[in-house]
Amino acid sequence: MQHTDYVGSYRKMVIYLAIPGAILLYTAVFA
């Protein structure tokens, strides 16, 4: 149970960090 919850939380954190990270990277490349 805890393993599934951990994986779900980890994937959610990665998505939340990847979205603004991709925006910053896109802005840095075309700035």
C-alpha cells in the first residue's frame, strides 16, 4: 500500500516540477 502511494506521490511531484522546469528551459533557450 505504501509503495503504491509513494510512487503516486513521486510521479505527481515529478509532473509538478517538470511543467515549470520545461517552461523555464524553453524560455532560456529562446531568450
